[in-house]
Amino acid sequence: NRLCASGLTAVNTAARSIRSGDGDVFIAGGVESMSRAPYAMPKPASLAGDLTAYDTTLGWRFVNPKMTALHGTDALGLTAENIAEETGITREEQDRFALASHQRAIAAIDSGKFAEEILSVPIPQRKGDSIPFTTDERPRRDTTLEGLGRLRPAFKENGTVTAGNSSGLNDGAAALLVMSAEKAQELGLKPMARIVSMASAGVPPRTMGLGPIPATQKALARAGLTVADMQLVEVNEAFAVQALAVMAALGLSHEITNVNGGAVALGHPLGCSGARILTTLLHEMRRRAATARKPFYGLATLCVGVGQGESTIVEWLG
């Protein structure tokens, strides 16, 4: 469980298992139902007295007091505000990024891009046939810069982070088939891509959203590549300010980053998101492969609550 990056961690773990000879075929990914996340209660510390029930949707719970003393336990929204303060990224910049996320996601839905990577799920009905669930619900067609600007700060008085420029809480699942080149050849399968490099890194919990920066730098160094070699990038959008800060620090152009929108529009079901952004990256690489320079590299990277980041670099082979 690596929170926001769990789905990508599963893929990376599968790749490492293949490299070490522990297996040759894996289905890796993740699932999250944030709408049905249960409440959890700690074991009682005494025979009587009140207990606190913790919402497991997201955020801190059962915190070691030493963690609070050493690093603080800012809520996720406050970590985004911390990044805004440190970087000077404005409310307007965040809202413009959020608007672009919705516009790009809607365009991808309308053009059928996401249909290529979505497996229809039948929703049983009390009467009649099941209803096929095929399209993400969260992107809003009525999103405007003016509407985003009217929203109040969600986490801090006079802050800049709102419900409109933050990712949504929703449900999702994603999975990928990972196998060795030898097994793929044996089965007569042509792989979409190969995993070139992967890395995780830690950052201060109070600015956990910056985790993709050192994780990506480590992954690039391990592969002997630079940011300039990346032609397509997916960065999780836990918050618009977090994505903007990562892009600025790494020198990523918005023209090649989250070209079909991101979590601000689509939502951020934690266990799913890492596998989802890698899936979306691969399908977009397929659409661009004919005109991309070779070798064609892509990057998927996420921040992780409590102060981590995880990155994976792939090369298109399809």
C-alpha cells in the first residue's frame, strides 16, 4: 500500500519480480472505492471511555505522536497550501490549470479516446437489463474560470486551494498485463512498451505533493535519460498547485503533460490512480507513435500522502 501510487507500485513490483526471475506474467493495478470507505476504530486503551472513529477515505489516522513532533501532520489540503506559499503559484494559475484539466478530459471523452482503455461494467437493475457503465462521471462540462473563481478556499482562510482546483473523491479500478519479453514472444504477443526505469523517493510530509520531483530525477538518472527525452508525461493531479509545482521544477511543458486531463477532472481514486495514469499514457503513446521521434519515452509519476513520490519511465515498442 503506497496510498496514491499503489497502482503504479504494483506495476513496478511486477517488473522487478520479472527481472529477478520470480515470475514472467503478472496482472498489476489497483482499486479504490472512496465513496464506500469505512470508518475505523482503534483498540481501546482502557476498560471504559470514548473512542474516536477515523474516516479511512484519506488523510492521517492512528498517528504516532513522534511523527507529529518530527514532521507535523498537516491535512492533505494544507500540504497543497504549503506548496502554494513556497512556490508563489497563484489562485488564478491553479484555476486555469483546473479548467484545462476539465476541458481536456471532456475532449478525450467526446473523441472516444478513453473508450479505448475503459472496460464496460454492467450495473444490475431491479427490473430490466443491466446498464453499461462506460464513461467517467466526474468531468464537468459547465466548468468555467468564473465559476472556479467564485469557490471559497477549502482548507485555509484566505488560501488558494478550493474544491474546484483539487482532485475529486471517487471510485475506480485499473490493471495492466506485465510480462517478460521472452514470454510475450513465446505467446506471440506484441508488447505496447517496456519499462525502462522506476524509482520512489521521500520528501517532507508538509509538502508531500512535491514527491514526483526527486522520484523522477532518480528514475531518469538510473536510465541515463533527461527530461528532454520524455515526449509524453502523466502527472497525478492531487491538487492543481501540486501538479504545477512539479511541472515547473522538472521543466515539463503542459503541451505534453496530462494531454487528456487529469485527476482534477477525472478524480483520484487512490489505489487505482497509478495504474490509470500509466494506462492512459500508453494509449496516448500509441496514438502518437507514428510521428514521435525514436526512441519514444513516456513518464508516469505521482505524489504520495505522508511524503513520497513514485515514477516510471516506459519506451514505446508497439
